[in-house]
Amino acid sequence: MQTVELTEPGVFEHRERDRPDPAPGEILVRVTHVGICGSDIHYYEHGRIGDYVVEEPLILGHESAGEVAAVGDGVTEFEPGDEVTLEPGVPCGECARCRAGEYNLCPDVEFMATPPDHGAFAEYVAWDADFAYGLPESVSTRAGALCEPLSVAIHVARRADVELGDSVLVSGAGPIGMLVGEAARAAGAGSVLVSDVVETKLERAAEYGATATVNVAEESLTDTVDEFTDGEGVDVVIEASGAAQSVKSTVDAVRRGGTVVCVGLAAEDEIPIQTNEIVDKELDFKGSFRFRNTYDDAVSLLERGAVDVERIIDFEMPMSDLTAAFERATEPDVVKGMVRVGE
Ligand SMILES: NC(=O)c1ccc[n+]([C@@H]2O[C@H](COP(=O)([O-])OP(=O)(O)OC[C@H]3O[C@@H](n4cnc5c(N)ncnc54)[C@H](O)[C@@H]3O)[C@@H](O)[C@H]2O)c1
Ligand SMILES: C[C@@H](O)[C@H](N)C(=O)O
């Protein structure tokens, strides 16, 4: 089968590998669509993310969907021809965090496209059937692939305990921020204010349903939030940019007794923050890491039309042009690039 592998920063090589056989409990999936994630771009540009270093050729891509081509022994819930989306992390199932149900925090998780684990820019992937989810006819594999970033957003909305009528500030209008806005609205948020530093991203966020937007490179976030909430502060802040200035400003933007959830990953290891304000305002200040138990809900949101992931996709290109697709995905206006695998 054809694969595309990152051999060094900025270099993809098209290679032939043996098609995998599904082991007992696995399905073999003919991959049709893979979204390009910011972490794929980071590995492509830098060959590493923190301690995860690409030392051997690595197949990137973890936002994937396709068609079941074969099933391994013991798999009864799928049959060839079924369309599925793949949850990219398979946890150990045995550690304390897995036993507690927090499997997204498993230290031994095998996560697609995270060295040394390969991802989905390949014609076929053999994957644990327990981490595959059937797509109904009304949900395409192109949309189904984006159950992954939608899952990140659903988990954030849950961590934030978004309640009916809440005012929510989402910092960052990349794919994660866009989908967080959608997940917050689906959870009942009354208003969603979106901040960014790129005007075209804010225009996209407004088209996508943001109640209001603020360009924090040009306007004061505090003034905008005050105006938006009559000086109270928002109920929930979701930090989805990873920008240090944005992380710091969360504490000012949220109301007393409100909730801040950071999903963005900063370039810095440490960011000074007003800890006394966190205490004085009695904030719930949390992180959100990947997702757990979100895929069924992601598929359901797409099936019901409660979330439209198509609107964040800027382009679709074939896997045979993966370098061009990655170069295009780095353009500042682009929110999400999609790769078509196979015919
Ligand atoms: N915690 C997790 O599980 C998880 C999962 C996926 C992504 N992430 C992280 O979430 C963040 C968002 O992911 P993405 O793919 O949408 O990234 P992205 O880079 O596409 O989007 C970030 C957006 O933030 C904007 N931005 C920059 N400075 C800003 C500022 N000061 N205020 C407001 N917005 C600002 C950028 O213009 C951009 O539109 C990244 O840091 C990513 O690493 C975390
Ligand atoms: C969760 C996933 O989208 C993220 N890029 C990660 O590797 O953790």
C-alpha cells in the first residue's frame, strides 16, 4: 500500500509498505479522508513537539475516516463496506487513569502520528474496533474525519460545564476555537464572543455563528468583554490560542466565580498569571487534554446537523500532493485542510 512518511523536517517521502492484516479485535480500514492538524504541521516543520521527536520515518495524520475493508477475529460490530471514523488514541486500559475512566490521561496511550506511533496518511490502517465508530449515511467520511477536533471541542465544553445561557469567550479562531464555539452553542451557551489577531479568522468565526468578535491586536479585550457583559465578565473563558498574552488575559475576562479552561498549548513552558485573582475571584481554572467518550456524541451532533464541520474546511487535496497540501495549510487564512486518500 502507499504511505507518505515524514523523513526529516519539511520532507515527505511516498513509500510502499505491506498492507497490514487486522489482528483479532481489529478492523482494516481503507482510509478515504484525513484532516491536517496543527500538530501534523508542527512535526512537518520542526520534526518534533517537545519531547516527541521524529527519529524514524513517521506517517502523520490522526483525523481520519474511511471504509472497513476487512475485520479481524472476534469483531462483530462492523462488516466490510461500513464507513467509520477512527478515534486516534488507544489507551492501555489497565493503568489507574484508565480504570478511573479518564483514559485520555493514560500515560501509555498509543496515539496516531505521535512518535513512534504512525498515523493515517496511508491507504490502509489496522485499528482497534473499540476505537472505531460507524458513520450513518448522512455523515460523509470527509466530515467524519473531523470528529477528532470536534471531540477536542466537546471535551473542552464538558470541562467548562457550559450551562444554558452562559456567556462564553473563546480565544483563538483556529479549528479548535471554531469547533469549541460550536460545541459551546450545542451545550446551550447563550452568547459566544471570539477573539483572534487575524481579521479573516474573525470574519469566518462570525459567519460560523459567533455572537461577537474582537481583534485583540487592535482592540482592548477588557473593554469588549465589559461591553459584552455589562461589566460582569463572561461566565466561561476557553483559551484556544496558546498565546501567552491570551492565557494571561483569561483571569480578567472571566466573571467572579467563573470558569477558565485552557486547551491551547503555549510555546512557553511557563506563563506568569495572576494567582491572587484566581483565588479572589474563586475561579475554576482548568486544563483540557484530548478527549474521552466523545466520539458517539460527535457523530450524533453531525448526524443531527447540530454542528457543521464542513464550514471550517478550506480545501481538499489528494495524498499524492501531500507536500503542497501541508504548505497550503500553513497559510494564515486557512482554518482546516483536508486530504483525500485513494481514488
Ligand atoms: N489540549 C488539547 O488536547 C489540544 C488538542 C488540539 C490542539 N490543541 C492546541 O490548541 C490550540 C489551538 O489549536 P488550533 O489547531 O486551532 O491552532 P491554530 O494555530 O490554528 O489557531 C490558533 C488561533 O489563535 C489565534 N491567536 C494568536 N494569538 C492570539 C491572541 N493573543 N488572542 C487570540 N487569538 C490568538 C491565531 O491567529 C489562530 O487563529 C493550539 O495551541 C494547539 O496546540 C490542544
Ligand atoms: C488531540 C490531538 O488533536 C492533538 N493534536 C494531540 O496530538 O494531542
